[in-house]
Amino acid sequence: MEYVFRKATLNDLPQIWVILQKAILRRKEDGSNQWQDGYPNPTVIENDIAKGAGFVMADGDTITGYCAILINDEPAYAEIKGKWLTNGDFVVFHRVAISEDYLGKGLSGKMLNFIEDFAQKNNIHSVKADTNFDNGAMKHVFEKAGYIYCGEVFFRGSSRLAFEKEL
């Protein structure tokens, strides 16, 4: 299959929201507290799209995944209990979700590849991200993709595992 990575549009919102709702349910079924407090929600996704930060991975007209990508825009990362690998410009991604119909096909890794390509096209050589302590699936994706654990960051009322990859 030929996957395309592109900026999300408001027309994509219904498909994105279905993907996120199922991902929220999967987190709950996995025993994770991540995304169990009304976040993310359609307003968050609309804001991502309005800022030009919402991205989809698509197989033809079918959206297979969603994420938000920002450049140097995560204030919580300024304070880390630990140490980042780099101190310069960085790309940060949030709200990664893969369609339930496409799970088990390596698309999380493919999404990270697209994010890393985005960073390099913007002449940025660092990608940072975080996840809940209890999100085993995302921790595995980070490990497999070569991300390094750097410590803990704090936002939205809790501590999160922080990762970085130098490109």
C-alpha cells in the first residue's frame, strides 16, 4: 500500500475523531489512564488543524492515522527531570493514533518515519515526544524506532516519560 502523509483538513475531522475514539477505548482496555479525561477531543483536533499542526496518514481516501506536529512548541519540555539529548530546535509530536482497521501493520513506525522526514525537511535534527508510564504500546514503538528515554516531563497534571531521537 502507498501511504501518504499530509496536513489534515476540517473535512478529515470525522474520520480522525473515530480513530481517536477507538484509540481512547484501547488505552482504557489496556489499563492505561492516558486519554481517559476528555482529552483529546474534537475541539483539540480542530485547533491542531487550524494551527496547521494536524497531520494524517492516508491510504487513498481512508485515513489510517493521525498526529499533531509542532516545531519548538511544547513549553512543558523546558523543564525535564533528566536531560534532553539536544538543546536546539526540535519537532514534537502528540496525539498519535492509528486506525483500528490498520493495527498490526507497522503503521506507528511508518508514522514516526514521516514525522522524522518532516523534521529533516525543516532542517531540524531532533524529535521529542512523551507518553504515559502505562502506555506500553507507545513505549515499544519508541524503543523500536530508536528513541532514547531522557527523563520525565510534567503537564496536564501528571508526570510523563520523555523521549528524544537525534536525526
